[in-house]
Amino acid sequence: MRYGVISDVHSNLEALEVVLEALKAEKVDRLLCVGDLVGYGADPGPCLALIRKEVHHTVCGNHDWALTGKLSLEWFNEWARAGLEWTKRHLAASDAAYLNSLSLTWQDSQVTLAHGSVHEPEKFHYVMNLQEARRSLAVQATPVAFIGHTHVPGVFVQEGDRIGFERPQRLTISPLARHLVNVGSVGQPRDGDPRASYCLYDSDSGQLEFRRLTYPVARAQEKIRKAGLPEFLADRLSSGY
Ligand code: ZN
């Protein structure tokens, strides 16, 4: 099975279109998304329409969860909150119902999906260190799990009791190890590389690959400014932080 995995689209239509186009050309069998479809960007409606049409399985991110009223806006910093308040005013009822229908985790025989972590997915932990990764890997039932949330791509690998963190471009999944893979962000990367991030995984060959693509950043920024969203949300797209 060949999987394409995306995360943290955050209403960035320009980035999403470029990534979905590339994934179409790759002819993946299953297209997956680990949440945060909306918030920050200016195109929630068009992004949700594309995701609903193209993506096979999507789990709920903290921004999506907040828009359904299941997570308080108090949880968020001022920019995220401004983005969520704006999104709430521009969200169609059918899109709100769709977000409300998303589950926090999903799995098949090969992969698990969660936005923040596989353990306590409703708490949206940020897996940024080995202790947090260990807690998530401990409840992971498949060889590979995909997460997002930090907007920083990388892989936590556990073999026996040892856990390490790597940021490879390609990796062969070992059947003896467990892997917690952060796919990075399509719509708002925060690792200093402004290009949209996503993953390809072939569960037959065990090949995992991280991909980055340039997209029309200036167009996405202009839409954010025109919408009256905070200036910082436009600026950060070109720095990748
Ligand atoms: Zn996010």
C-alpha cells in the first residue's frame, strides 16, 4: 500500500493545491491527513472542499476541534485565536458539521493517525522530546504512526528500549522498530524551510520519504492581509517559522 500523508493545512489553499497535485502524480493508494485543516489562513471553505473530495481519511486537529466548540479558545495564543475567530465567522454550516464528524485517531493494519500524539489524543500534546514520544509509542499498535501539530517534520524511532529522533529525507522502516513520524506542515511550516511538507510511505517496501514543495507564498500572504487576519500570520509563511 502506498500512502500519501499531509498535515496542518491551516486554510492555505495555494500550498494544498500544489501538494495534492504532486500526490496525484504519485498515484498513492491512500491519501491521509492528520488534522488542523483550518485556522490561520484565508481559505477554509476551498481547502475543506478539496480535502473532503481528495483525502480518504482525516483526523481532527486542535484548531478543528476548537471550531466545533470541543476545545476552548483560551487554549490558544493570540494569533491562533484571532485566526479561529475569523474562521468561525467564515465557516459554512456543512463544513462545521464535517469538522464535528472527524475522529481523533484512525488506524488500519499498517498505520495510525493522530494530530498531536497517539496517547491522550484529546489533549493535543506536543511531541517535541523523547519522553513524550515514549508515551505515544507505548500505545501505538502499528509499526508506523503519523502525527503533526508541531509543524516540524522528523521521526522518533524506538528499538527495544532505545528511542532516538532523526530528520532524514528517506528512511527504511525496520520491522523490528516502531516509528512515530511527524509529517511537518503543508500550510505553515515552522522548521525554517517555508516549502510545504508532506510524506510518502510504501508499506510493502518500507520506504518512507519526506518531500518539500515550493508554492505561491505571496498569493497566500496577500489573501491573509486582505482578509484582515493578523499581519504576523502572513509574514511567517515566507520565513518558515
Ligand atoms: Zn497546526
